[in-house]
Amino acid sequence: MDKYALIFIHLACAGVLFSAACSGRAGNKLHGDWKAVNGSERLKITDKKFVPDGDEALAEDYFVKGDTIFTSFDGNQPYSKFVVQTLDDHHLKLISPDSEIMEYSR
């Protein structure tokens, strides 16, 4: 009987881990075209590029660690840090490296 209980526990844990691994990435909410709430600024975030003002010439590489977006132009350091204050399907609030709050919507 104990043997079956252990097998059931292992299968349940494997199922939970498998479902977590196969679910969509949280970073996908970040991807897309964003428009500033209080102006005409645009922000485009793709899988690999962070494009402020919609200008492809200003595109920067980025990676996300925790609640911070680290950007760099052509891999140069130091990185610019943008802290994600709030993020959902339709709203994005960032704190820029200059401590300015930037709000975007889709």
C-alpha cells in the first residue's frame, strides 16, 4: 500500500512540474507594441529587441531578470535598467534609469 502512495505522489509532482514547464512564459505579456498613456511615445518589445519611440535605429538588446529589464546597445555595458512596476495584458508601468515613471497601454 505504501508503495502505491509513493508512486501516486511522484506522478502528481511530475504532473505539476510538467504543467508549469509547458505553460506560456510570463515574458510574453511584455512583448508587443505599447503606446504612452500621456503622450505620443511608442515602445516596441520583441523577443530580442527593446525599441523606444518605435525607431528601429535605436533598438537595443535586452534580457529580463526578475522584475527588471536590462537593455544594452549592441551588447555594450553598462546595462540600462528599467524596473517593471506593473504589467498585465493591457497596461505596463516602467521606472526608467532616471527614476521617471513611464506608463504604457496597448
